[in-house]
Amino acid sequence: MRYIPLSASDREKALAVIGASSVEQLFEDIPAEARLPHPLDIPGPLPEMDLMDWFEEAADKNTHAGPRRTFIGAGAYVHHVPTAVDHLISRTEFFTCYTPYQPEVSQGTLAAIYEYQTYTAALLGMEVANASMYDGPSALAEAVIMACRVTGRSKVVMPNLVHPHWRQVVQTYTQHLDIELVHLELAADGVCIPEKLAAAMSQETAAVVVQSPNFFGYVEDMDSINQAREESGALLIGAVAEPMSLGLLKGPGASGADIAVAEGRSFGGSLSFGGPALGMFAVKTSLARKMPGRLVGKTKDTMGRDAYTLTLSTREQHIRREKATSNICSNQALMATAAAIHISLLGASGLREVAVANLTAANYLAGRLARIAGVKLAHDKPFFNEFTVTLPGDIGPVLAKLASAGYLAGVDLGRWYPDMKKTILISATEVHSKKNMDDLVDLIAREAV
Amino acid sequence: MEFPKDLKYSKEHEWVRVEDGDTAIIGITDFAQDELGDIVFVEAPKVGRDLKAGESFGVAESVKTVSDLYSPVAGQVIEVNPELEGSPELVNESPFDKGWIIKLKMEDPKELENLLSAQDYRNLAQKG
């Protein structure tokens, strides 16, 4: 494909056709103060070596704590990804993959996605998983929309223990649809109280969304929540922001959830600028035709050999047009492949071992922090690899001091929860050694108390 | 291709058979099933749902496309063909009999007068 930028006269012609006076006019819906009033200030061409220097200098301005001194989770967790994952997904057969419409030339990609779907369904305790979505939050938004479509109802109960960013994305997706998000304040409880959920639901409730481990890291009692929603007839959407927890905890489907979604970045992904992410999405078989997204199925070819192909495509936009289950026309094929490789390298016992290492590290760190005078665990609930800690003083300056010492100690929960201005969210995973954690504890004891 | 004379037809290729005065049995025509090809799934409404004339009540999905199903008359769904969930191919094999899709309690049987006769529908179908 040739790339030839538009000439000035091409641009004039295009503007004349659409009736715009300038390119700037096309952006007038964006508030002026949010727009850059001049072209990007980019210096002229440089020799390649000078260019590398320039970028290195720019990169050095970033705070780079390194994975073992990063204790921030909050939806994006530090994990060791085996080198084999990047090596394998860098093969061109995988690296340039796009949704494989032609099974006759795409068996490898389709088989990899089928493996990913199989792992996803197994981990989430579900029967059918799709070929993946953009990320956990958009998968949750699709789940909410799907629940409303399936039930013919329009209210969705979403406690504020669901990740605030995920809630924002759901809000963005649903704001112009006939869907009402019912906010539920449960931050003080730390976990969902089944009776409070039940009280917020009615015959108009399409679904209740429960994240476990929740945004504070605490494990929800999904079985009791599943019972609590029964009377209303609402669907249960189980969300998982840290799927590594599924090495120890049962998936939402195993507790009776109708739809389960997860952010899959912990499998094979990285934390580079927050992405790329991976939306895992799974349902019960009875809901498969209502599910958004691509789906790879396994069948036999004319010679009786295993063969893979996209299936149930009539749910999708390229066939069903405006009546499609979703407008998603793609998947995160490369990240799904990375996840499948990572999961298969771990295996069932390896996944459990990593999960136990996370649980052990986080419990060690929580135990040590709780012994610092003036520091206490904000909620006394079971957690996986993340928990809340309340410090005696203002935490902004403390976090800044720790950062300048090279430690990203946690997330200030006051950003989203006004009553939790002295509380931080801390995560520890398999990458953190005892020494890493002891050093963090000593720093906090020195700076925060 | 069959166009049974005792039925009423809609322009959207549904047929209606009247039973007991105000019960309408609804399916898709032989012409429609032939156009769709092998039907793999029929999505039917819940019993008790009220339908307006012309309202979409479900979809027929074939190996090559999906098609909305429209109710030729207004009424309440009183029965859904239970066989179609496991054997959607009945719509291909027996469009006017075993492949029926829903039964409605009609709001106003006079609406039947707005529908096409077998001859009119045959003309419509054969015109393409």
C-alpha cells in the first residue's frame, strides 16, 4: 500500500465536498482549551544516532521504579511474564494476525484463539468464551448491555466496589442507551453485603455487577450474592480485574454468574503505558447467541481432521447489521494469543503456584505493615494480592517521598472515595521478594509515621 | 413451491392459520425458507408477550443470513413451537405444518382482512 499524504489542493477539494471551511472546523466539537492551538513543536530531522540519544534522554525523565519496587495494582498488576511468550507471539504468523475470516488459510491463528477461549471459559467457570474484547472495562460494558438485552430490563446495580475506571467506561458506553446504572455505596463495608445488594434490586433490575477480588482487593462471597439476586430475576455479572486470582479462587461462573468478564493483562501482558489490555468474556451456553464478539469453533473437515472456524457469526455486525449483539468487529488476537501461551506455560499447577506466591507475598506485606504503630489495615476482609492500608497522616506527601526513593507504594484511594483520604491500595505479587517488601515497610515506617 | 389456499400471508413472508376464531398460528412461508436456506436457529418470543401488527418477534437464522420475523397481526403470544429449539430444520422441511413458530391470541381478527390471499402472495413471491 502506498502512503502519499494529501497535498494542499487535495485538502481544499475534500473540504469543499463536505462543506467545511478548514480542517480546524472539523474539530470544533472539542473545547478550544483542550485543543493545541499550534502544530506540535517537533524539531527537524536528526541522524539516527542522535535520534536514539534524544529518546533515551526523554525516557530517562520517567520515574521507572522497576517491577520489584512497584506495589501499585489497582487493576494492572506486576507479574513475571516468561520470555517464551514474547518470543512466540513475535512470530509473524501471530504478530500480524487479524480476525481470520478465511479458515482455509488461518488454522494456526484460529487454533490459538480456540485455546485461549478454552482457558478463559475454564478459568471463569463458564461454558463459552468469546475470542476476546478490547479490555476488561469494555468487556464489562458489553456485558451490561447484553444483560439488558437478554432480560428486557433497564436497571443495572453496580456497587462502588467495582473498579472506578471500569464504572466510568460502563457509564460512557451506556449513557445514550435506555440503561440506568444504580450506584451502591459499599466502600465502608469493603465487600458486598448480599442483603444490601438484594435491597437495591427489583423486577426492573437487569443485572448486578460484582467484581471479585473487588477494587479494594477483597474476595466477594459470590455464592451468597448469587442467592441474593435470585428473587429479582436479575442476571449476575462477575468481573475479575486480577485473573491470576483464579489460580486459587473459583471463577464467577462456578458461583452461578450468567456472564463473566475479566481484564486478562496479567496473562502475557505488560504494563507499558497501561496497555495493551485484554478483555476476557464468557457466558453460559444458553446465552451464547446473545454474546458480543467473535467466536472460534472447532469442527471436522471433509477428511475428518480437527478444523477451526469462526462460528455463530450471524450475531455479528458484518451479517446482522444494526441488530448485531455489539458493534465490536474485532478481537485482541495478539494479546489473547499471549495469554493462551502464558497460561499454557504455567499449566494448572503452575497457575496455582503463582497464585499462592501472590497470596503469600500480600499477606506477609499486610502483616508487617499492620505492625507499624499508627498504620492499620482499613478493612479486615480476606484478600488475594491487594489490600487497603490506612496511614496516620496525609498520604500524598508520603507517596511522593517513597517515589523519590524509587518505590511506587500504592494508590491514593481518596482520588475516588472522599472518606478514604488516608487510605492507600497496595498490591504485592510473585515478583516481590521478602527484601523488597521489608525495604518498603521500613520506608513507610520512616516516612509515614 | 407450495402456497396453501387456506392461509393468509404477509408481505414479509409469514403465514397465518386461524384456529378457534381468534387464535393465529404463525410461521414463515415455503418461499421464505427456500430463500433463507438451511435454518439453524429460530429465536422465538416469550409466552405472554404482546405483539403489535408488523412488530418483530424473533429471528430465523440460516447458514448464510439472519432474517427478522414480523407478526402479521396484533395479539398475545400463547404458545411457542417447542420443537424448534432442538430441530430448527422443521421450518425447512415442513414450513406450513411442523415448522410453525408461534401462536397468538389475536386482538382483532378483523386485521386478517389486511393480509394477502394465497394467490396475491404467490404473485408477490414470483415477482421476486
